[in-house]
Amino acid sequence: MKLHALAEQSVDLVNPLAEKPTNPFTQVHQFISKTLVITELEARKLRHDPSELATRAIQPALWLLVFGQVFTRTHAIPTGSLSYLDFMAPGILAQSVLFIAIFYGIAIIWERDLGILHKFLASPTPRAALVLGKSLSAGIRAITQAIIIFLLSLILGVHINWNPLSLISVLLVVILGASFFSTFSLIIACIVKTRERFMGIGQVLTMPLFFASNAIYPISIMPGWLQVVSKINPLTYMVDAIRSTMIVGGTSSTGFGLDIVVLIVSIIALVIIGARLYPTIAY
């Protein structure tokens, strides 16, 4: 499972007293290298079950094909200068990323049951690198979902902004969003420790996160209490950033820069928490 490659990127396992580099640039370089090894290791799992990505795309596709088509005709939800389908497509992309990432933590429980987790913990790789590497691999999975949603949106006539810089921005937001929710999922797995409890909590969280965001309707038409919840919901900032870059004429209510800052700061905070909790799942 390429654990030998991980070990080579780390300090020599045979000599636990090996001197660690004191140069901060070397430390940062080694941290990034170890993180990318974990990311590549996790991403390789897609080759064993690529059908998972297709099945995960069914629900978002139905939202666009049924819900989006119907509400575009009724004009029941005010979306300004955008058609409802244009307004909704970024929200469904964010939903697809959420649904993939929020159940990512169950893989940690499987790794523990198979004994793989103990091998990771036995290596001198920083716990933060383990957590961040796994979260970035969720971002790679999410990119494939973005491609599917883009193709479906194109077929349905969504006015996509094909500017290369905009496309890169969308992919960046998708990776950040997937990293956030997958790390959040990992923290939940570390707390509940069993597959049954994890699945129950994951199912409870997905719908409130989705409906308490601006994915399928503007924040302005929400009741006051829900607007407050929406503004502390990370999915809102993810949708806002995607909508302002993915759609022709799309705008950001908070500003693309602020959306990115919120996501990055949230990821850093969760990685720190996840790094502390990660070893506890083994007990």
C-alpha cells in the first residue's frame, strides 16, 4: 500500500533517534511531501472502485433534471438576473461535493478494523500530514464530480463561464470544500468510533447543511433565524464562491476572497483538531 514510500519520505523507521531537520524550509518541504504521499495513496483507491463516483452523481443529477427544470418554469424563487437553473447548478455541485466528503470518515473506521490505521500511526509522519493528505484526496474525488455536474449543466443549457481562470477557481473551491467536509467527517469518526453511529450522524447532518445554505434559494428569502444559521454554514461560502465563478453573470454576496479565506481558515482549524483526535480512533 505504498507505506514504504511514506516511510522513505519520513524519518528512518529503523533509527527512531535519527536527527530531525532544523531548517524550517526543510521541515515545510518534508511536511508537504508526506502530505502528498498520503494524498496519492488515498487517490489510488479510486482505481479499485470507480463506480462509486458515478453512483454518487445520481442524486445531484436528479436535482438538476427534476427540481431544477420544474422550478425554472414556475419562477417561484426570485434569483435576480439568473435563471433558476443557472442559480441552482452551483448549489448542486456543492451538494455533490458535500455528499461525497461527509461520509469520508467511515474509511478511517475501516482502516482501523483492517489494521491499516495502526501502521500509519506507527510511522513518524506528522498527524496533521495524515489528516491533510486524506482531506486533499477527497478533493481529488470531488473534481470528478465537478466534471460530471459541468457536463450535465452544459446539456441542460446552463450558462457556464468557460474562462480558464474561472474554471480553475471553481476547482480550487471544490477542493477546499471537499477538504473541509472530509476533515469534519474524520473528526466525527474519531469521536463516534463505530460505523453504525457514524452513518446515522452523517445522514442527520447532510440535509440540514444543504437546506440551511444558499444552494437552492437565496438567503434573502429565508426567515431571520435561518439567515443567521446560513451565515455560519461553511457550505454557504462554498456555494457563493462557486456561483460567482461558474456562472455567467454570477455574483458573490460576501466576496470571493472572503469565501476562500473562510474555507481555508476552517480547514486549518479542523486539521489541527483532527490531528489531535486521529490517534484516539485506534482505541
